Amino acid sequence: DAGVTQSPTHLIKTRGQQVTLRCSPKSGHDTVSWYQQALGQGPQFIFQYYEEEERQRGNFPDRFSGHQFPNYSSELNVNALLLGDSALYLCASSPSPVSLQGQFFGPGTRLTVL
Amino acid sequence: DAKTTQPPSMDCAEGRAANLPCNHSTISGNEYVYWYRQIHSQGPQYIIHGLKNNETNEMASLIITEDRKSSTLILPHATLRDTAVYYCISSGSARQLTFGSGTQLTVLP
């Protein structure tokens, strides 16, 4: 079992550009959540996808959008990048939206905005 | 989700038990206590969760006070590989986890 995988591992963009990050959930999981982790802080919830729809959203602007595919993989898109978007972006999967067993996190994508 | 409070850092000698406290005095009746840890440059790792009873698994034990206002995560025999940031989270489900700043546990040789 490969667990949660994310790509790419590192990415460098400039202000104003757009970026797409990808995530494949753990086998048997159908729910994907995305988190942003700034340096020295805990992860902050962006949104959660289940059955190809956004089910819950944290306090992030509309520049942050996502998608979930029929195979449960997911993408996070960020438009009009700002310097403050530089962070580690984490994907987490769970066997259902309301699973109590905890979420399984991937290794993250380190995004640097110059 | 209720707010949790943790000490910013703790040290523990290798081989000894590490006891990490968490205060969640505003936790509501249907909220669980979750513990995750994050080793440097990796994604958070689920450790354990509980509602009101003490829980134990292969990684750790979770002791929740009777009034549910605080809990303690116990790593029975800490190793150097347990050095990490430990997050205590209270949540009605695992749907949206609200991470705080956590406790930096350093296991010393």
C-alpha cells in the first residue's frame, strides 16, 4: 500500500502565476482533504472533497479551488499566486467524510512563490 | 471545534515515558480528542483518538480526565525517532481538523 502520494514534491512559481498540485489517496479511501502549512505553524484546513464535490471549506479565498476525479484522486489549484501562498501543501485521505479513524497525510508539496 | 492548549516544548530521556499534556476545557460532549505528530519535513501522522475512555494502541496511550477537560498522551518508551511536533485536536469528527501550534517533543540520548 503506497499510502497517500503527492506530486510534485517541490515547486517554484512567481507571483501572479497559477499552480496545480496533485494527490492520490490511500487505497480504500474516498475522501480527500487539503491543508496549508506555513513555516513554523500547524496545518490549516483548506477544503474536503467527497464524491467529486467540495463538502467543507476552511477560511481560504476563492483563488483556492479543487477537483476530485472518479478514481478519488484530487487536485488543488491556486490562482494569482501571492508571496504568502508559500507553504507546504498537505493532502490527507480518509475512508469516509465522517470517519473517526483519523486522516492519513501525504508527504506534502513544498510551494515557493517568488 | 474546541480550542486546545499545549506546552510549546518538552524534553524526554530516551527509554523513559513521555507524557504530553493537553488542555481542552471547552470541549463539547460529542467532540473527540485526536493526537497527531509531525516529524520534521513529513506529513502529520495519526496516533490515537478517544471520546471519554482511556485508549491504547501500538503507538501510545491516551488518558482523558473524567471531566474531559484535559488529556495526556503517553509514549511508554520514547526513542530518538519519537522526536516530533505533537498536536492535540478536539473535533466532532475527523472531517475538518484544526491544528494548533503543538508541542515540540525532543527525545534526548
